[in-house]
Amino acid sequence: MACKRGALIVMEGVDKAGKTTQCKKLVEALQQSGRPAEMIRFPDRTTTIGQLISAYLEKKSDLEDHTVHLLFSANRWELVPLMKKKLEQGTTLVVDRYAFSGVAFTSAKPGFCLDWCMKPDVGLPKPDIVMFLRLSPAEAALRSQFGEERYETSVFQSAVQQNFEQLIKDPSVNWQAIDASQSVEDVHENITTHSLNTINTSQNLQLGEL
Ligand code: DGP
């Protein structure tokens, strides 16, 4: 019998919403229950393209806005062969940010629309579920100081939040909004329930494309 494929589970939201913490906890919980699972994080700063992105985020270099948008997308595309292989082998991938961050962040810049921003990511593996960790910019600001990286300002994050609220209306994507203002454990429980359902249902479905 062919091995059942893993699920592609994506976590999205503004900075400080708890995505990284929740991705790690979910992977741990899945592994402990005997389900193969791995975490992937975008941008992947380890590749050559990722290093260009990292320098840009750290404000060590400046890049034209369209150019950096395409680099973020290329950074996702370069991992596609590995992602597909892992999914086919039955490993569930828990992904910290994906194409939706690309759209929400770039379209928060003047002169960019959601439609143009989505184009370079069309054809990427489609997540079986995208969990939107919803946290108001005011609550996010209370969690801790923003760092020094580009985009880490309340004004920019508010624009990003509004863009996410538009994106989650797209019925072609399986969005699940999660109240990220709850305790870490409550959010984790909520995310685990949705993830287990998704793993069970997606194994009988073909992996789609964005
Ligand atoms: P993180 O390593 O998760 O803190 O992400 C780094 C920053 O980059 C964060 O502010 C979100 C932003 N970001 C993530 N993906 C994209 C993308 O595809 N495009 C743009 N413009 N920004 C992104």
C-alpha cells in the first residue's frame, strides 16, 4: 500500500502573534503522537537568496521593493522540491509563514495591490490549512518591543493586519482564524485539534496548487 501523504499546515499572522512558538509546539506534539512532522520557516535565511533577504531585513542592504518581493517568492520556490518529497514520504510540514505573508507585507507598501503580489506564488503547493493567528496590533505591541528589523513598526504591522483580514476572505484557501490572544496552551490545543483533522482528511486528497 502506498504511504499516505503528509499535510501542509501553514501558520500566518502579524509579528508577535506567536507563530514560531506554536509551530514548534505543534511539531513536538505531532512527533510525540507518532506522526512524522517537521517545521519549515520562511524566509529561509540559510540559502543564497535567503541571505540577500536577511541582509535586507537587517537593513544592511537596500533592495527595490518589487525585487525583494520576487526574492521572497523565489525563496519559497527553491524549497518546493524538498517540500513535495517530504509530503509524499508522509511527513507533515508545519510552515512558519508562506505566500500570504508575502502578499500581506508587500501590499502594505505604497503602490502594491494584493493581486500583483500573489502572482509570483501562483503554483506553489497549496496548504491543506492556513491558520491565521489573529492578534490586534495593540495587543501585539504589548507583548514585547519590536526589534530593529525592517517592517517592525506598529504602523506597518497595522497595514499588514488589514491585508491579512482581506486575504482570509478568499474561499479558495482553507483559512482557519485562531484567537491568538488566548494563553499559549489554549492556542496550542486549538491548533492541534485543527491540525489532526486536517492530517486525517488531507491524506486522501491530492496536494493542490495555489
Ligand atoms: P520572521 O523571520 O518570521 O520574523 O520574518 C521576517 C520578516 O519578513 C517579518 O517582518 C515578515 C517579513 N516577511 C516574511 N515573508 C515575507 C514576504 O514574502 N515578503 C515580504 N515583503 N515580507 C515578508
